[in-house]
Amino acid sequence: MKSVQEIVAIYSARSQASDGIKSRMRNLRDYYNGDVIVPLPELNADEQSAVANLLAQGLDQTAMRIASTRPDVFCPPTDPTKKRSRDNAAIRRKAIFGWWENSRMDLQIAKRARQLIGYSTTITQLRFNPAKGVPEWHSRDPLTSYPATLLGVDDMRPRDVVFAYERPLGYLRSMYPETARMFQGDSGAGEDQAIEMIEYVDGEEQVLIAMRGPVKTGLFGTSPNSDENIVVELERVANPLGECPVVCAERISL
């Protein structure tokens, strides 16, 4: 079991080491979304520029070609000579296709194809849904994912992964009301105040941590903790699979 301090240290080290790669990925994301302003000095101020986003078109077309072919599942019968064994194999195959349908695997594959073409990496996490009693596939954002170093092209399952993203304070108030009071301060922050969430996943456990750095604004009033980091462990769940339920795929440029 890793302590909260160890997990935060792992996240900080990996975040600094991958800062250049993440910066290029964010730059590509901005170009894909059309958030980058293209300077056209020959146009007047009241004229609207018409620039084709060739990057988005090329990326989408290549990704759609990849996602157009869905993988198939084959469940061999334990005894091919017996009809009951063949029927059970067919049931297992249909059950897996049902899991895929529940996870909207068609959308997952399309999303992963775009990430693989644009970012050269995709990250998928397998979770168990206790309400439905089925496993679910979740395509995670490579920009907020920090996996352990992979050992080679064939190694697609890291020993652990750190996910870092933001959630509003209103989310903490609804899910973890006791912890939200620690981030609220004396005056009470707004519902949209961003709190950094750190999610650690390995073969033994999954840990969720909320973190906030020193606050220098008036949002938190005169809280005595406003000049200190606040790091709180929200949840710690043992991993029943016994192995890291995260798969990373990377495209290697030759």
C-alpha cells in the first residue's frame, strides 16, 4: 500500500517528466478544436476568415477507417463433440458482446482511434459496475493520464497509473461533504471552485485523493490553511483483479 505522500510524489515526478509531451498534445488538441487563432493580416477587422481545418479532417478520416472494422470474439467450447459445451461457448460469446454493447464499444473504439492517431497513445480502464453486474470499458484522457514506464512495444499494461483531473467543489460537497468543508475555508468557496483530483490505480488498490495548493485570493477568506497545501484521501479500494486494470497502447514511430 502506498501512502498519500508517495502517490503525490509519483504524480509530481511523472508530471514534470512528461511536461514537454503533454504540451505538444495540448497544442494538437487546440488545433483540432479550432481554438488556435490563424493570423490573416490581409483581412479587415470586420471580415470572418474561412480556413479549412485540414488536421481535423485528416485525423477523423484516418480514425474512422480504423474504427470501421470491429474486433470479433471467439469462445472455444471445452468439448467440441458435445452440444451442451458448444451452446455454453455461444452463450459466453454473446455475454461478451453484451458487455461491449453496455460500454458503447463502437464509440469507445472511435475515440481510441482518434487518440491513437493524434496523441500516439490511448488509455483504457476496465471497471466493474456493481449495479449492472458487468465490467465496463472506460476510455481515459491521455492528457490527464500518467502511466508507469512501459517496457516495450508489446507491454501494454503498466504496473500503475496516475490520473490527474479537476472537479468542482460542488462535486465534493455532494459526494464527500465532510471533506468539502476542509476545502471550503471560512468564507465558503463557490460551487465551481476547481479542486485537483488524483486517482492512483495499480494491481493492489485504487486510491482517490483531493488536493488544493496554497490560495492567495479572497475566495477562501482568512482561513488559517489558505497558505498551505491541502491533501486529503477520499477513498481507498482494494483491487479484486489482482492486476492493474488499465491498458495503454502506444504507436511507435520508426
